[in-house]
Amino acid sequence: MNVSDYKNVTSATIATSSSVPRYRSRTQSDEPFMQYHSKGAVVLNSYLSDLVNLEGLISLNEDDLDAICNIPRFKDCKDKPLEEVFYKLRAYYQDIGYETLPEMSADFINRSISIAVRDILEYASINHSLPSGFPYVGSKGTSLYFELVDSTGYNVSRESYRHYVNFLKSISITTFFENLIFLGAGNGSEIEATLNNLPESILQKVKSVNTIDMTLSGIKHTFDKLKHDGTFKRFPHIELIGQVSQFEDVKVASRSDEYYKGNLAILIGKTSGNFNFQNLIEILNGFSSDGGNVLVDFGLFDTREQLTEISEMYKSDLNKRFLLSNLIRILTDLGCTPDMMTKIYDSFQVILESEENYSDFMSIRSVVSIPDEVNMILHDKFKLELPNQLTLMDSYRRKLPAITQAFHDAGYFLNQLYTSPDKKSLFTLAERM
């Protein structure tokens, strides 16, 4: 590995907690403020962006663990249960300052990547699906995503954007929000739309725009776009903050005073559809704990035919390449053959299923089959296996009466509902009762 590959990576402040910053004093620098809560996600992003090149194949097999246990720091791990060893490794190899990566040895970075990769595969093994943001990670994943959403046959994002602009023009907000928190970087269009369509009186009170995503490459792409098109020049007092983290890991510290309502967390662009309802509620609970609102965009459907139309869109070769790119990269580096990868590609399908416990919530699920010979390699390298059928991504659609009732049962009031004219989208301010 040539650690000089890091010379173009900007160093940054390393966050020690996962709480959302209220705001910072604006500096003279034009560079956004970055926080890295999910160190493993940063390492994984660097690997999938070709910022690092592995010395050899990724592995944490018995020989690797034996070698690690001979390191004085880990000598007490010998003969410990495998999961306890991995826990100690994760705490050590991922608790790193990103700005120090150029000074790390190739061996250390190899092990950091191995831990990050194992975490992805372990998640998939337990949940039978990839983490929701995984296909977007790395420069190639980000590029394939933007190629997909810009393609003529993919209308989901463009429709959602148009509906969001119309919603912003109709909304009535008088609350003082210090921070606008966007869950998911997207391509920056929703951030632009917010700053261009919210009332000026509200925007003058905003201190920061936060973008939270597990994809460092996606955040940087969005920030470059915003800086170059001059959106933020209209609001020189607003600080731009990026946070690398899983949505589920971020909480908002409780606060209340006479003049402060809370943050406005913004979960739009159909991002809410990537999570089943229970996980979605847990995410919203984290972002509304201080009394703040969450602006949510739901994909709606009335008939099965509407879902079939969307599922046909998701069967495109471009969507398949986007969803599979990072997984194929990892499996190839683990030693899986091109024939094995072809089997996975050819098994790709999109199926419609009801969400467990919510019969009126439907999932448009992209899945592949994992060959036995792939699992033999994973077992050798990590002592784990993937399910026979692996979900690459879910895209949930809900019915309006059902989603309204489900949110009420979860303790939320849906305020200022806006249903798009074609009844495909629902925008609302979700507030704790």
C-alpha cells in the first residue's frame, strides 16, 4: 500500500460523541465542518473509493487471529470466544483519528478494512439484508447512484423533488429552528430547494445545515455542488456541517427553553422507504427527543398496479449494478471468482412483499441468491455465512390511512400533511404528542 494515496484527503476534527451539534461559531474558512462518528464507515468508504489498496486478500481467519493475539496489546485474547476477540479488535482498529491514516502502517489499515468489511457481512448474515446505505458508499457507489437517478428511465427522485418543492411553497412554519438536519446527502437538490423555498424570516434564524450520511464520498459530492452553485452565498451566517454516521446512531440531546423549539430533521427523497416501520420510528425518536420536528416524505400507493410499475423501474440493469457494485468488490477481494459473481448477478430479482406486522405496507425488495461456494470462502475468511437469499435494498410504500394510524399509535402527530396531486407522495411534519 502506498500511504501517499491519502495526500488528497482533508483532515478533520474527530467527534467524540454522536450528538448533533447545536451550531458552531462560523470560521473564516470556506471548508465545511466535518465530524466522523462512524469510524468504520470512513475506513470502508476509503477502501471503496480506492484511497487505499490492500496488501493482500481481506481476511480475519484463524491464522490472522493467532497473529493478532501475539501482539502484546491483544495477548489476553488467546482462547477467548471469537465474538469477544472481534469486539476488542473493533474497538481498537476502528477507534482511530481519520487525519492520522497516512501515518498508519499497511498492516494496521489492512486490519481496519477487514474489521469494517466483516461488520458489513455480519450485519447481512444476521439481518438477511445489506445495511441500508451500503450501496452508496465509496466513489463508485456514489457515481452509480447519481447515474441512476439522472437516467431517463428512473423517475422516483425527480418526482419526489418536484413534490417537495410544492410542499415547501405550501408550508406554514413560524418556529425558530437553529439546525436543519438532512438525513441522507442525496445530490444536494433537496438542500437547495429548502434554502430557496422556506420563508426568509425562518432562514435568517437558522445557524447550521447538517448532512448526516454513512457515505463520506456522497457528503463531499453534495458539499462541492452547494459551494459551487452559490446557494450558501445567500446565507453567509449558516454553517455547513457534514457528519459520517448511521442515522440510527445519532441522537439529539434534550433541550428546552422559552424561545427554542428544536431542530428540524429532514428525511425526504423517499429515504424513509429504506427502513421498515419500526426502524423508522426509532430513527425519528432519536431526532425528535428535544421537541424538534421531523419532516418526512412517504411513498404512497393505492393499487398493486402502482407498485408493479415501480418494481419494473427497479429491475433495470443500472439499478442492479448500483446495488451490487460494492458487494461484488468486497467478494472479489475476498477471493470469489468471476463465475461466482456472474451467478449472483444473474439471480437478481425484484419482488413485492408485505411488511411484517403491517399488511398495508409493501416492500419493493431487490434480492440476489448467494452461491454455496461463496459462503465457503466467507466461512474460511470470517467464520460467517450469508443467507441463501440476500436483500440488497428495500423500498417501502405505504397507504395514507395506514401510515397516519401507525404514526398515531407510535405517539406522533402528523402536522401540515401534503399529498402530491398524483397521490404518490406524502409530506408531513411529524411531532411528538
